[in-house]
Amino acid sequence: MAPLLDVRDLTTHFFTQKGAFAAVDKVSFSVNAGETMALVGESGCGKSVTAASILRLVPDPPGRITGGEIIFEGRDLLSLTMREMRKVRGGRIGMIFQEPMTSLNPVFTIGDQITESLREHRSISRADAERRAIELLDLVRIPDARRQIHNYPHRLSGGMRQRAMIAMALACDPALLIADEPTTALDVTTQAQILELLDELKRSLGMAILLITHDLGVVAEYAQSVLVMYAGRGVEAAKVEDLFHSPIHPYTRGLLGALPHPDDDVDSEGRPLPLNEISGMVPALDAMPAGCRFEPRCSYAVPACKMTDVRLAPLAEGVRSAACLRAADIVQDQP
Amino acid sequence: MQKVVKRNILGYKNNESKSQRAPFHSTAGSLWTDGAQERLDPQRFHVPALIKPVLSRLWRSVAIVVAIAALNFIIVHMAPGDVADVMAGESGAASPEYLADLKQRFGLDQPLIVQFFVYMGRMAQFDLGYSFRFGRPVASLIFERLPATLILAIPTLMLAFVMGSVLGVVASRRVGTWRDAAISVGALVFYATPLFWIGLMLIILFGVKLGWLPTGGMQTIGANYTGFAYVLDVGRHMILPVVTLSLFYMAYYARLMRASMLEVFGQDFIATARSKGLSEGRVAYRHVLRNALLPVVTVLGLQVAHLLGGTVLVETVFGWPGLGRLAFDSVLSRDVNLLLGILLMSSILVVSTNIAVEALYRWLDPRIGAA
């Protein structure tokens, strides 16, 4: 069965006065229906631009999608007219954002903002739209939904606003929900509640989720497959269990190695050990290495890494891939 | 002890929610956006939530008007000379006796402090006094001239606000194109050009060269139009002064609106609106415009005072029989009563406009007040 969303060699450039930079450089991945797929990476690695590119929401200027295909439900989104694209946005693909505090329009009520989406995509009466809005708020467990639809966003807490955002995104039963760091701005307890809610909704509504996050803990808990991104490129794609059990790409290995284990990371006298880190910095956009972009920070690097523009390639097992010349050696080394 | 602490915590919480609610534009120098209304709790007061803040504002406004009146008096009397000096000077050879007689008749021989309290006492009874220059009560002079200024100022403000906003919106939606460049440059030019010069140039072009419009005055002298013909005649006379006066404000609003729209276009909730599948037009006119209007409305309120100053120039250039020219004449002739009356009238106008703007604001932005 064909995946719900198949992104192939997506490239998005930003055109600045210093020149054109590829924020997303030939990134490929796919999301199956009903599955949660995570894009994970540190700030600036291009994961949010990837998400925005799927809905063609990258602000132009300065950004533009310059290559690749985004096949969604059998159609290439990049070839659609604006009018067709607008039917996809909010209709077949919903999106929620990082900042619930600023992602709702302050001068309209919650109900207005939910029904707006319904009335845009369906011919539905005002009264029916309102009824549906109340249903949706119930669905995302906002208490007293009947009253809340008349409330303005500033009356709601961050967690409640993110719930309202989810209700908006789900208004037209999308097949895919793009969640761009949906919990980064929330406190830990609320984070867990929102992620649980998303997970339940995914099961009950049968939709797929593209989860953008920098939190490996979240990936482990809620995603089925994952693409690790580094400096605008995909470096490792795998099922979640495989990735956490046996990471291959040195960057992924570094990330997992950097996760703190407060109980184990102590020396013989019980003092905490220093935290592990990946040495060095992400290269600047205008100073990208010609070969592997992780090579300057990589402990596995060999001279060939400097020369080879290595891309995501399937490994022997077939279900996973990594962008590393030494992938085979690393797999062999693993216990 | 325990109870006191709890109350403090509650009080702190109230403050916290207040600061969260304060929007970015409330700092724009408005007299009306601080304190008072945030303390309102509709459950505690029986007065309807919208009436209460207006009432409290009204009291504050009265205090402000009184303070302005007092300040006016002090400033006006700091200038040397009075109406008696001017009149005596104009009469040619005035004897010291004549001067002293004038001063006594006008009450100008009293100590300043006595004059001050006499003046404030009269103001309290809405008695604006007598213009020694015109030989008529100040109130009747003002009310005779006020309509002329209002039919100049109100259309000016409306034209400037509507056209300025439209131009700003057009420029912001086509940012970086020739249309944006043309509007921005035009706005800059009219913003920087002195009003009186624009007025004179328009008179030369449309009044003298083309002969399409009258060059000055408020009606055709000697025509004695009545009814609809009179309205039409005044309308024709209005065009040049209104256009002259509104060009400056139009330029200002266009610049402000453009900047405000561009700022709102960059907000997160605009990405949300786009992700819902709304068209660019709907995003701009529904989601951006309403938010972008807020700072523009603030400035609109503040500029009413500025506009009253602008009418002085335009009324002078176009020979328009309004309040502005009356004020100008009263300054030159040291007609203190008349000047103070006009200043008081203007301050009441400005203060009441601000109350109206505040009400408009509450309607536009649900974050303010008890909405």
C-alpha cells in the first residue's frame, strides 16, 4: 500500500543577500496512514521548514521550494494550483504550531476560529458549524465547551489554547495532522497531557501524525517511525525501536549518548559524572562542509567523509537507512 | 495574619492577569488605558460592565479639563501685554487715563491671583465671559464658528482615515512592488510638505489655473443660496481645504497602516489562518486588518488635538470662517477671554473624542476591559 504522504528529495532554499541556502536539502521520508512519524533534530536543522513546505506555507520571499515531490493521497502537492492547495490545507492536512499563546487570533472567539475552518471547507450552516465546534472542543477535552466557544483566546491557558488549536486543525477530519513542536512552549505536565490527547485522537480518528520535535523522549513514547535530521538533511531513518535499540549514524549515536541517566551516571564515589555531549557546533549555513555535514564533529570520520556527499541509503536489512559511509562498519561493531 | 497573607497572594494574582492582558498598543501614550478598568470584576459590581469604566473615565476627564483650564490661564498670562494695551495702541494716541480706565473696566487692574479665581469660578458656571474685542459673549462667538470648523475637521478625519488605511493596506499586500513604492514615496512627500504650501498650490492649480473650484471662503458671496443649492455651494468650497488638510493625515495613516499590517502579517496566528486554507484576501481583510487597525485607532484619537491646530493654518489660507482663525485672531489681539474660551472648548472636544476612541477600542479588541 502506498504511504499517505511521500516526500521525495524535498529541497527548500532561502534566498538572502548573502546568497541562496538550502534549509532543507533533498529530504525524503514517508508517513503511513494511521502512523505517527517523527522528524527529530536540533534547532535550525530544517525540520520546521520541512513541515511548512508540505503545506507550502514557507514565506516567499525569502523562502521557496526548489525541488522534489510531496505526494499526498496520490497527488503531488507542489503541482497543485493555489485554489487546490487551499482545499488541502485545513481540509485534508491540519497543522498545529509551537506557540499556542500567539497562534490564535486575539480578536476572534475560539468558536469563530473553529467554525471559520468548517465554513471554508464545507457548505454548512452557521448553527451546524457551531454545534460541530462544541463537539470538537468536547473531543479535545475542553471543559464546558458550550461556553468556551464564546471566549476569546486570552481567557485560556496555554494548554487549553493548544487544545483549541488541535480542535481547529481537526475540524474537517484531516487524514494527516502536522504537529510542529506542539508542546515545546508548555510546561511538562501539560506537555504529557497534550501528547496523550494527540495519541488518543490519532487512534480514534485513524489519522496520521507528522510530529516535529527535538525531544527524543517524546519520539520514543509516541512515534512509530522517525527521521533524524542534521543541518538540513536526513541522516537516519528507522522504526523507533530500531533507532533506540541500535542507532547507526554517528549523530544519532551522539544524541542518544547525550541523554542523561541520572541514576547510572555516577563515578565510584557516587558523584554525578559530567553530561555527555557532541563536541563542536552545527556548521553555519554559509560554511557547510562539501562532504558529510557531520564529518567535522564525527569520531568515526575517515578521509573519504570529507569528499563524499553522502545521502540516506538503505541498509542491508531494508527497513532502515542511514547517511553514513561507515554505516556497515558501525553495524558490525554493535554487540 | 494568615488571612492577610492570602489576600496579598490573591491581589498579586489579579495583578498578574492584568499585565498579561495589557496589549502591546496600550502604551501608546493614551491617557485612558492604565489602571481603573482592569480592576473591574463584573460579578462584584452591579453596574453594567461597560458603563462603569466610562463613568470613572468621565470623572477623570472633568478633572483634566479643569486642570487644562487653569494651565491655560497661567500660560496666557505669562505673555506680556493685555487687550487694553492692544486697544489703546490701536487707537493711536491713548492717554494713561484712558488705558487705566480700560483696564479697570475689563477687571485687568486686579491682582492676577484674584483674576484667576474669578476666572475659575466663572468656568465652573459655564460662563465663558465677554470678548472685549468683538463686544459679544464668548460663548455665542464660539458656537457661531464651531460648525464651520467641524464641517472641515470631521470630513478631513474621515477621508484621511479611510483613504490612508486603504492605501496602507494596498501597499502592505503588494510590499516591494511598484504600487508599494508609489504609495510609500507619495506618503513621504505629503507627510513632509508643509500644509500651507500644499494649500496654496492647490488654490493656484484648481482655483486659479483651472477655475474648477472656489479659491476661498465658505460660500459664494452675494449668491444667497438656500436649501440644497446652499449645501452644494458650501460643499464646493469645502473640497480644497478638506483635501489640503487630509493629505497630511492620509499620508500619516497610510504609513502607519502599512507598518502595522506588515507587523501583523508576521504574527503566528496568520500562519494558522493560512494553514486553515483561507484565501490571501480573507487572511488580509479578516485576520490582519482588524489587528492592524488597533494602533491606527490609537493615533486617530491622539491626532484630534493635532488636527485642531492644523485647522488654524488651513482656515487662514482658505479664508474659512472657523474656530481656528478666531483663535489666531484672539492671540494677536490679546483677547484673553475669547482665547481661553476657545482653548477650553478644544480641550473638551479632545477629551470627549478620546472617550469615544476608547469605546471603539473596547469594541475592536476584546482583551481590553471586561469584554
